[in-house]
Amino acid sequence: MSSVEERVRKIVVEQLGVKEEEVTMDASFVDDLGADSLDTVELVMALEEEFETEIPDEDAEKITKVKEAVDYVNAHLG
Amino acid sequence: MSDSMLDAEIALVTGASRGIGAAIASELSRLGAKVAGTATTEGGASRIAARFADADSAGIGLCLDVTQPTSIEAALTAVEEQLGGRPTILVNNAGITRDNLLMRMKEQEWDEILDTNLSSVFRLCKACMRSMTKARHGRIINISSVVGVSGNAGQCNYAAAKAGLIGFSKSLAREIGPRGVTVNVVAPGFIDTDMTRELPEAQREALLGSIPLGRLGAPEEIAAAVAFLASPAAAYVTGQTIHVNGGMLMI
Ligand SMILES: NC(=O)c1ccc[n+]([C@@H]2O[C@H](COP(=O)([O-])OP(=O)(O)OC[C@H]3O[C@@H](n4cnc5c(N)ncnc54)[C@H](OP(=O)(O)O)[C@@H]3O)[C@@H](O)[C@H]2O)c1
């Protein structure tokens, strides 16, 4: 089973259509990876599906970088 | 339009037991889509299924109350299981009237119309759009009314809901256009269905006098506009309202 980080990065690559090497832990979805507002909503929904969890809106708003997504999943799962 | 134009599509048509919805369901099915048509009763649903079977098509009939979120989820699960996927074409056609002069209109008559004719569309679009945006393909077609644009005495509730649909559709068209999903409206005029058969004879005559083409429209004439919007030919049309009303109102 791949790590949380790998799974998150894979989703980001798929959702935003960016190259794997661009998806660094520090990359911001909007500023670095060119996501628009709908992309960010879809990204959170894809994370919800992958990790079979629900991410409340208040939390979703705070997930703006790859690292924040990984940290969120690690903190709320397992 | 050719018989196989919508071959890869799965269509959900609400309120397909009679009138306009029934005509839309048959037309989309004739063009090759796998269609789920809905009615509010099990009896209605099996009559829809029987119609599809008579026409030798793959369509199904489902029971759905558009005011109930759980009913919507159940219907979508049934579509997925029986037709092999979520809808790629959603036609929000179910609708009712509760006419009254505003002076006499009860809160309940207002609420029922807004819930059945407008909030239902919010619910169904939300439930269907995710799979469409993911697939980068989808068609949403909402059935409004000429009255939503012209206004009509005795229909403040209905006109508000039908006008609301147009603003809703334009906004959603802007939101999910970038994902290849179009959202359009068809606004019928005076169509020969149960809904208009309820009108008093005098009102019917007066209405006919205001229609340049001098007759009521047929449900099939609304279905033709819906089929166009669902077809590949309409790929570049979004956020629009097509008026099919015999010239009753010219925009
Ligand atoms: N006829 C016209 O002149 C005209 C003009 C402009 C716009 N429209 C619009 O066109 C659409 C269809 O009209 P129509 O004349 O074909 O109407 P209709 O003959 O009265 O049929 C209404 C359909 O909606 C279904 N329905 C009613 N309440 C529902 C609910 N809560 N949940 C799910 N389905 C429900 C009915 O199912 P059941 O059979 O199970 O009751 C039926 O299939 C409506 O949105 C209407 O506002 C009609």
C-alpha cells in the first residue's frame, strides 16, 4: 500500500493535470499548480473519495498546499 | 437527427409519466440514449417501463419524488445499477402548478411550487454534476416556462420558480462550463398536456388568441428542442433559454 503522501500527490496530478515533479510538498494548489476555485473543490472531493472520509468546509478551506492535504489526512485517519 | 446520435448517453428525465416529460423520454430514447424516466408512483413507473419495452428500447421507469433528497439518491443508485452509470444527460422536467391570485395565495401554495419546481432542480443538479464534471462531459436541460419570462396573473409562485430556474441555469453554466458540461433551459409556451387541460374554456380561448401560430404546441415540439440541446450539435450552446411558444412571446 502506498503512503498517504504518494496517494495525495497522485490525486493532485490527476485532478490538476500537472506533472509529478511539480507537486512538491510546498506547492500551493492555486499559486503554483494553477488550480481555479472549482479545481480546489473537486480536489477536496477526490481526497474524500480516496480516503473515504468527509472533510468539512471549514477544514477544506485550510487545505491550500500539498503538505496541508497530507497533514490533514494523517491527522484524521489511521 | 439520427437514430444513434445519443448512443453513449444515459439520460434521466423527471416527470416522464405523461405530457412533455413522456415525449422527451421517448425522443431521447429514439435517438439512442439509455433513458430513465420517472413518475411519482410505482404504477406510473411501470407504465413508463412498459412504454420503453413496447418501443423495444433499453429505457427504465423509476419512482421519484423530486422534493425528497432520499428519493433522489435512491433513483440515482437505480440508474447506476440498471443503466450502467450516472446520467450524462439530466432533464429536469417535473413540475406542478398551484394557481391563485397573490391576494389569496397561501404560504403552502408558494412553498410547494418553489420546492417542487425550483429546489428540486438544485438537488438533482448537485446529485448529478459530479460525475459529469469528472467525465468532462454532460448536458443539463431545465424545463422552465414562458410565464417565467412574461409573468402571468394568478401564477406569482409558478412564475417565480420558473424565472428562478433561468438564473440558476445561467450561473451553473458559468460554474461548470470549464468542465465541458452545458446547462440550458427550454421554455415552453402553451402545450397540450394535463396541465393546460385544467384551464377553464374561456381562458383557453383567450390564450389561443395571443399565439401567432394559432394553436397549442405538442409535447413532441418541446422534446425536439430538448433533443437538440442534448445532441453533439449543441456542444457550443450553454446558459441559453430556447423559447418554444408559437410566437406567444418574442424575446
Ligand atoms: N403544459 C404546458 O403548457 C407547460 C408550459 C410551460 C411549461 N411547462 C412545464 O413543463 C413541465 C412538464 O409539464 P406537463 O404539462 O407535461 O405536466 P404534467 O402533464 O402535469 O406532468 C407533470 C409530471 O411531473 C411529475 N411530477 C409532479 N410532481 C412531482 C414530484 N414531486 N416529483 C417528481 N415528479 C413529479 C408528474 O408525475 P406523476 O404522473 O406521477 O404525477 C408528471 O410526470 C413542467 O415543469 C411544466 O411546468 C408546461
